[in-house]
Amino acid sequence: MMKYKRVLLKISGESLCEPGGFGIDDAQTREIAEMIAKVCKTGAQVAIVVGGGNLLRGKTFSKDSYIPRATADYMGMLATVMNATALREGLAISGQPARVLSAIEVPAINERFVRRNCISYLEQNSVTILAGGTGNPFFSTDTCAALRAAEIDADVIIKATKVDGVFTDDPVTNPSAELIPKITYQDILHKDLKVIDHAAISICRENNIPIRVINIFKENNISDVLAGKDIGTLISN
Ligand code: UDP
């Protein structure tokens, strides 16, 4: 029995490359696609918001650059379209139908995000990969994940990261940092924890959407969350 039926999975662009790397890595993309295809076999409805940080982040790119932030952000949104295209292909190779619905239209390769269509594809057990972020500069794909989760009435957001959840400090640089199993939206904002955008947290709090922060590199983590297992960090009211 599944605890959550419809899930919004947020994966960062970096999940498609070597840790700390750049670009789209073939083996990594295959691993992620195969993992998601397996999750879909449990009957879960999966919508994915994919980031673009493995290719370009607007804020970083425009810093000390003559390319202004807004333009760099549009480039970042295009990066998410590239990632989504690779992921869709990976899912198809794994036998899992998937569609890219994008807030930034590139008619030759994707269709526009339309809420009604997205829900209908999910009900037909097709994965929907939501590309192009919100379609607006100065936003992030975390905020997009929260927004889309509210729109499509997702039961939970799974934020896939390279670590096991939310920690008291950065576990990569501080080995004595401890995992926090449960935390409120309010505490994330209050303690200024950088795990997920504050704008995203606000949308989730407003709409009462639980967020599970988990390690994407651990086999079965996503299915375990859907089955109701207590892994990673739960962010809720
Ligand atoms: N972006 C944007 N608006 C959005 C979503 C994304 O402008 O609604 C741009 C922004 O420049 C961002 C980049 O796309 O840095 C890639 O997204 P993000 O940094 O969220 O990717 P992730 O860190 O999850 O890989």
C-alpha cells in the first residue's frame, strides 16, 4: 500500500553529472532514469522538476559578467530543457513513457506546460518532466517544484539531493553535522537552512505540502518514501 500516490520529484541538474562535475553524464543519466522507471512500476504518478545547475546557474553566471542576470536566468531555464530532454530519452529507453512539458517552449522538442494536460498524462501513467522552471527569471527550480506541486495537487515533494537529508550543518565540510529527521517549515526559514529555497518553503507551508529531503544515490529511497518509510528529513507543519 502506498502512502503517497502522486509525487513531485525535484532533482537538481547535478544529479545528471559526476558529483561536483559539469554537463550531462551518460552513465549518471541512465542510473537516474532507470531508478525513476522502477519507481513508476509501483503505480506511483511521477512529475519531475529538473534543475539546470550542471550546465548553468543564472546568478553565478551573471556575477562579474557583462551578461545581465535576467538573460543568464533564461539561459539557465534553457539548460533545464536540455536536462529534461536527456531524462525523457533515458526513461523511454527504460520502457517508461514520459513527456516534457515546459514553461519555456521549444516547439521542435517539447510541449507547453498546461496543468490539465499534465494531470491527464499522470493519470495515464506517463511521467511528466516539467522543464523551463517557472518560465520567469529570478526564480529557481525549487520554487517551480513547490508551485507545480500545488497546481497538480501532489501528495508530497521529494527533493533528491546528494546527502541524506537536512543536517545541522553542511555534512560535506563538517563531519560532525547531524541529520535532522523532522523539521517545520517555520524552523527552516527561521534557522535560515539553505537546503531549499525560502520561496519554495513558503508555498509549501501555505498549501500544506510535505517535503521529503532524501539521498537520490541510495537505491530504493524514492520508493521507500512513497511506501511511507521514515527516511531522510520530513519538512512539514
Ligand atoms: N531559472 C530561472 N527561473 C526558474 C527556474 C530556473 O530563471 O523559474 C534559472 C536560474 O538561472 C537557475 C537555472 O535556471 O540558476 C537553473 O535552475 P536551478 O539553479 O534551480 O537548478 P539546480 O540547482 O536545481 O540544478
